[in-house]
Amino acid sequence: MELRMPRRRAASAWALLALVVLSECLVAPALALAPPSGAGPAGNTATSPQAAGPGAASVTGRRVFASQLERDNARNRTYQPSFGLFPKGCRWRTVTHDNSSSVTYQYWDFQAETWGDERPAACVPTSYPAPGPPGWRWNNDTPRTEVTCQTSHCVYTNMYYNNGRWYALVDGELYIPSWRFSRNQEVVPFHVLDAKEFIDSVKYQVVPGDTILFDFIFFIHPTAIGHWWEMLGPLYSILKTINFKRPCDQFVLLHLGRQHLLEWVRAMIAVTLGVGLDDELPPVLVQEETDNAWNQITQQLSGFARDTWYVFERVLIVKDLATGGGRVFHTFDDAREFRGLIYRQYGLPPPAPRPQVPRVITFQRKRANRRIVNEPEFVELLKQYGELKIVEYGSNSSLYEQLLQMRETGVYISVHTSNLANAPLLQPGSAVFEIIQRNWMWNGLDRSFKDQTHMMVDIHHYAWRAKYINQTVYLNERDFHKVGHWPAGQCGTEECVEAHTNVDVIVDLAEFKALLDDRLPHVWAGEGVQQASIPWPDW
Ligand SMILES: *[C@@H]1O[C@H](CO)[C@@H](O)[C@H](O)[C@H]1NC(C)=O
Ligand SMILES: *[C@@H]1O[C@H](CO)[C@@H](O)[C@H](O)[C@H]1NC(C)=O
Ligand SMILES: *[C@@H]1O[C@H](CO)[C@@H](O)[C@H](O)[C@H]1NC(C)=O
Ligand SMILES: *[C@@H]1O[C@H](CO)[C@@H](O)[C@H](O)[C@H]1NC(C)=O
């Protein structure tokens, strides 16, 4: 047995929380879910008032299935829209309940073509009672766990799950300690003298095939979609080079609820896994949901019995930032190919150099925290440089609508926030101007988006940084008293980092104007990114 232990590292959650909650910015002003085209469950939304997005006709019906917001007064609940790509046979919609933060789900009944409360079997990967499906055999004839690790990932054969924990079945006398496989999850070695005898004496089920086990390590900010780049980029590159099924047979997503699998996220996962344009996602296994992120991470896998051992035949785990992995694609080519494939999902041509960078400035505003306090003046300033489009995306904005906007954008301006996750989707020659709140620098937090745009090679990325306390409004007065006077260099504790997600920013207009005046001529002139780059602003 080859067991190489990743060293434990004492990084904590806050250290990795670069981005902030998408749900804060709520509703998009112009929700343009393309209407269903053709047959399928789309039928019952025929009367939907939602307008067709431009070009909707070119998108396949499968991708744009949309249900609308529905209110059920009798039950004090609201059914949220449901659209985009789903795991095969498992389409859900989120149900919110009045005066409660918890959500439940309804599932599409593909036979009856209606929504219902019952979760289809397809929402849980198929598992087979011992001794596994017909003709199935243990790899190397042993139920023992084996693992091989590279710098970026590990592949396990026979990985066990029982009652909330992941196990490596280790036989023999040698003591092996537990190790972490991701930021929030560990593998517990289960020592037995004989693996076969052990497995014959427990109740077990076999989950055959290739499984990706994925810990969304930033679980405290489950809707911070920017983190998906950091985690899917490396996975995309790895899957291209190793012998692992594409798409995998099942995807185990730890620590998030279905509600966090926004359409944007599902499309990204599909491209990462190599899901064909006419295919659906493989089964996505999640944990039973609770309404508290800290409880969520200890929940039982949904649909799995507590008294049963589940053996996953082959499992791929990508190392995350806390276990020695990286946060970008392995190559520039992979990053650009990925960007093109996202567009392809929606029937759009891949990003390509344009004869002229359009003087279209897209400003992404926020309505909750990290608002620009002097926004009216800021907006007036931006208008001087081109045609200004103001957008505000939320959990039910379609990726399609966001792609259309990124396609036409020349300059993308936003505070440091989740939806800068769209920045790497810009076309070649475009520029990002990011507004970074004060004291936001610890461990490269401030470069999390720049690291992604950098991989595309052809997107300029500049930033203006708030440096003074008089450019910062603490939304929670206690934060002001606790950490407001800390210098940036010391703002590396959970308290300080989290406090600085919850601020509004006063932009120094003269400085921002100077930055635009300095850089935009290079952008409009179509200069290369390297050539037009300037140092990242210090703190
Ligand atoms: C979008 O989703 C939010 C919840 O995330 C909900 O409150 C809102 O009503 C939805 N808006 C539309 C237009 O569906
Ligand atoms: C809905 O809410 C009202 C009060 O807001 C309450 O009287 C009623 O019982 C609720 N109905 C259900 C089905 O929970
Ligand atoms: C729920 O909230 C609404 C609006 O916030 C309020 O009018 C209503 O009375 C509340 N219902 C209950 C049962 O608390
Ligand atoms: C903000 O604080 C900085 C540094 O203390 C100071 O130089 C600047 O004048 C202040 N700006 C305003 C508008 O008060």
C-alpha cells in the first residue's frame, strides 16, 4: 500500500476567504432567462413573462429550461426560478419560506411533468449492495484502500464513507495517522488485520466507477462564485492529463447545498468535467442540508444510510490551497480553452481578439456591502470614458446573460466581489479595474481575481485600493472599534479579514480618474497585457 501523507497545515478558513457572498446583491434588474424552446419540462412555463434573451433561439432547450418565480400564499412559500443544466434526472428548484432562512426543494417529475416534493432516485448516485454490481471485482482483488498522490491531486481506490466520515481501510500492523485531504475534511485510517475479513463482516454498498470528491473549501461563503475558478481550474487541467473518466460517474460535493449550485456554477462544473453539449451532469451527491454552514460540514451524505459502509471504487481529490494545491489552471492554454468552452455551452463563439476594443464600460454595482458610497459621482466619472452599462447580478441571473454582457464589454469595473468571477470571461483586449477595500491583502486575497484573469493572458487587470480609514465605512460599528485602526500589514486574523468584507468604500475620484487616464489609452490602443501592465497597488 502506498500512502503518502500530505502534511497538515494550520491554515484556517478565514485565511482563504477572498470573496464575498453573492446572495447579498440579490436580484438582477433585467432577468433575461431565455424561454424554453421545444419540448420537455419547459412546456409549463409557456406563459412565463420572462423575456427571451437575445440569441436565445440558438441555445438548446435543455440549457435554458426555466421555471419562474411562483408564490404559494396558502403555504407561505415562494418557489424560486430553476434553469440551466442539471444532473441527469435530478432537476430541483429552491423553496423559500416566509420568515425563515431555511430552504427546501422541489424536484421536477419528468414523467408527470410537474414539480413535486419527492426527490428522484437519480439525485443520489447508484450504489450496489455487497458484493457489488454483477461481475464487479475489487481492484487488485483487495478491498484495502490504496492511494497515489501527485503534487496537485490524489487518486484513491476503495475509499470508504461511513456515517459522516471518510476512511482509508488499512490492513497490516503499521500505524498510519489520519491526514487531511482538503481544507475541511480528513481521511481516517481504519486499521484492520485483514481487509477482506473486515468487509465481509460489515454492511456495505459499492459505488462503482470514477468519483470526484470535491470540498468547496470556502463553505462559509457558499455563494461566492469566484472561488469556483480557484477550485475547478486545477481540476480541469488535471482531468486532461490523467486517466480518469470524463465526465466522471459521480461528483460528490461536500459542504454546500443544492441552493448554492447556481446555474453559473453548474455550467462551470459541466465544462470542467467534460460534459458534452447534449448531455447532463453526472449525479451530484450533496450532504443533508441544514441552515447553518458550520453544521453543514458535518452532515450525512444525502440518501446514504448511516449504518452502511459505502466503498467508492475510485476517487479523485484535487489538492486545495490548504493541502498544497494551487488555485489556477496548470497552463495558460487550459485557461483559454476553458473560457471558450463556457461560451460554447451557450452556443456563443469563443472569445477572440476584436479589431477595436469596444468603448463599452460595464460597471457592476453592489447593493449590500462593498457599495461605493460616492457612487453617483463615480458613475458620472465613468460616463466620460465610454458607453456605460450598469449591471447587478444575483443568484438567479443566468450565465447566458452575463456572457452576453462580458462579450460586449471593453472595460469591466467592480469592487472586489464574487461577481468579478465573470472577469476571466472577458474577451481578449478587455480590461478590469478593480476597487479593493482597505486592509484587504492578507495572503494574496486581493489578487484572487487577478490570478484568474492573468491565466487568460489577454485581459488587462488594474486596481485601485482604498488605503485610509476615511475611505472606509464599517457597516458593523463594532468592526470599526475592533479592527478599524489596524494597519493592513496586521490585518491577517479572521476577525480583521472578515470585518473587511463588511464595509462600503469611498473611492478617491481624483486617483481613480488618474488611473483611467493613465491606462485606458493603452487599452483602447489594443496594447498587449504585458506591455500595458503596471505594478499592483501596494497597501
Ligand atoms: C431571485 O432569487 C432571490 C433569492 O435568492 C429571490 O428573493 C428573488 O425573488 C428572485 N427573483 C426573481 C426575479 O426570480
Ligand atoms: C402562513 O402565515 C400566517 C401568518 O403570517 C399564518 O397565520 C398561517 O398559519 C401560515 N400558514 C401556513 C400554512 O403555515
Ligand atoms: C412574516 O413576515 C412578514 C413580513 O416581514 C410579516 O408581515 C408577518 O407577520 C410574519 N409572519 C409571521 C408568522 O411571523
Ligand atoms: C483621509 O486621510 C488621509 C490620511 O490620513 C488624509 O491625507 C486625507 O486628507 C483624508 N481625506 C479626507 C477627504 O479627509
